[in-house]
Amino acid sequence: MTDSTADRRRTRSHDLSVSTDLARFMTERWEPTPLPQDSRVPAHAVTPARRARLSARFPGERLVIPAGELKVRSNDVDHRFRPYSAYAWLTGLTGEDQAGHVLVMEPSGPHAHEAVLYIRPRSPRTANADGGWDDAFYRDARYGEFWVGRRPDLGEAERLTGIRCAHLDELGGTLPPGRVPAADPELAAALSELRLVKDAWEVEQLQLAVDHTTTGFEDVVRALPQALAHPRGERWIEGVFGLRARAEGNGLGYETIAASGAHACVLHWTRNDSPLDRDELLLFDAGVETDTLYTADITRTLPLSGRFSPVQRQAYDLVFAAQEAGIAALRPGARFRDFHEAAMRVIAEGLAEWGVLKNAEGDLHRRYTLCASGHMLGLDVHDCAQARAEAYMDGVLEEGQVLTVEPGLYLQPDDLTLPPELRGIGVRIEDDLVMTAEGARLMSAGLPRTADAVEEWMGGLLEG
């Protein structure tokens, strides 16, 4: 398949020209090299069952699941590539070399499909049939092996995935007619709903993501003295966590929120460009994404002095009580909404006790809580987001689902309904849980949650 962007990159104005002698010489005397071992691909026993479940939803219809395309960041530099989550779930392929690849599920009977994976295989290093030389392996700055690394040939890809593989050129430059998630809400919903309940392997990957994230939070606390001394302390600790995420996994599951002071009242504060003040709180929301693309999503609100002030503790304790109520509401068969409603009941009652609200009835508390108290978690930080309401928001909890519980209190610095001492305080406590037959297991139990435990934890790390 002709890729005009790749063609332009091969003929960039600053590329050196290649003589006939060099072109010939570049195709000679290369030793065969094996494909490096890739730990990202799950056992073949996992993905065929997933494809079979999707096949059963759409009998007799061609399903087209693209991995996605590279996106230019600046001139001839691309953003780092991450494949579409449903493609990764169906194929087990999660690497940056999947850009442009397409999984096609061809009907092979009234109730079955054959999966065919169209890929850009490794470029040959030999003369072409017409007597010319294939120079992509050393001249193609976007896909060439000497530029971005070794990719599998067709046979290697088949052995990795257990799926029949074909050259991307066979698609002829366009996707075949069929159902494509980007243009088909029903297919997009099915691909989300099939992922609502995680298998044992997925739960293991999510626990790994949580464990690495826990270590990253410890790194952040240890780095607070340096961050407090830096004019961009928020960004300093963002970088500290990012190092752990890249060292232990694929990187960040989402952009890190390092929100100090009143920035904590901005739900998705990712600028992270301000200094830290010892007298303020830091709301830190971050997650490591594993090489298999499963992410954690954890938030802790930390006193930058190491100790909560009385008013900070007052806000923190209310959010903690709300989270405790939300977690207690988790059980198979409960409505998904139950844990949010339980948490918000505690928040509303607390705000009424403070005199911020006249009473706990109604939804006026949402001025101070803003959003829902949790979401599904998996390959995406807000996993399964295309699922129908009846399967997700209006559905019931099941064993094997993984979700977050994250109530928050966001007391805006310019909110005249609040007493001055509360303004500019933002608190969120977020943990990851897997539904069990009895209730829910706290996957992120390695991080403290109570105010006393947070202070003790921080003190031990800062003294160590």
C-alpha cells in the first residue's frame, strides 16, 4: 500500500542521495537475525476466545478493526503511537510498530469468522524482481528498520498471534467494506461491553500496573524536597513519576495531574507548571500503563508540609468517609450507580453540617463535587466508555469488573458560598478495586488512605 507520508519522508530535502553502488552494497551480506522476544503478547489461549465472543455478536458480517495511524507532532516527528484498545484486546499486539495495521474478521460461515491481520512486515534487504533494490529498511524514516527497529515478517507475526497474516498492500490502500468502530456505534459499543468483565490474565496485568504506580507515588514523596525548591515543582514531580512509568511499563496511562493548592480544584490540571507551597495540599493523580497497555488510576492528596492543617484535615476526612461509603456499597448485583450515590450522600451531609448547604437533600452538593465518583478501568483509564448505558451506567456490578472509587471535594478559590478558610482546597482519594464474589478487593491497598496513615507514610519516606 502506498503511503504518501512515508514517501515524502523518504525524499526529505535534507536526506543524502544514494548512489547505485551504495544501493547495491546495502543489499549484500546481511546475517539473518531472529525477532527479539516480546513479552507483550498474551498466550494464544486468551485472544481467540475474545474474537469468538465478538464473532457471535455479528454473524455473517465483516468486521474491520484498525490499529490506528501515526499522527504528526511536528514536521517529520510523530507522536508516540499506541494502538486502539479494542485492536490490542483482540490481537494481543500492543507495540508502536502496529501503526497502520488492520484486523479483519471475515465471515466464514453463518456463525463464525476467520481473523486476518494485515500488517506492514519487515522490509526485505534483497534485490527486487525488476532488478532494483528495496531501500526502505535503511531510508524510510517512518517505518524503516534502521530508523525505528525490527518488525516481524509475516511468518513471525503469525507465530506471535496465532492469526493468519497478510501484507498491508493487499488491502489496496483503503479499508475493505464492513463494520468499522469509528463509524459504527453498535460495533463500538460491543467492543466496550465485551471488555467490562476482565479475565484472570487482565486482572494480573492491572495489579501489575497498580503495583508500579504505588512505587511511583513513593518516588514522588521522596522527591518532594527537590520539587519544593524548584520553580516548577509540579512539573518536577510529574517527571519523577514519568520516569517510573517508562522504566517499568509502556509509560503513562494518561497525562499526570500534579495539582497543588487551588489547582486541585481543576479536575484535569495537567499544565503542572507551578511552584509548590509547603502550606498547601498536592492532589496527585497518576497511573502506570503496562507494556500490555493496562493502566492503573490512583489519586492521593498530600500535605506538602508532611502534616495536614486542621482545615485541610477536615476536608480530607470528609472525602475519606465518602470513599469508605462508596467502597462499602460495592458488591455483585448492586447497581453501578450505588457506590457514587453512597459517597455523595456522605459529602452532602458533611457540607450541610459545615453550614455550606442548608440541608443534604437534592443535588446542590454537585457544585463542590463536580463529577461522578468512579469509572471502569482496564486498557483505557476510562474503560469501556462506548458501552450502552444499560450495560454500564445503568447496569449492575459483576465479579471480574475493575473500577475506581474516587470521590472528591473541589472548593473553588473564588466561591463566595464558602468560608474563606475552605476556599482553594481540593481533595480527591482514588483507589482501584476488582469485584469479587464477596464484594471488592482493594488493589491499591499498598498506599495509605487515612489522614494519619498518609502523614506517617510521608514521614517515613522523607526520613529514609
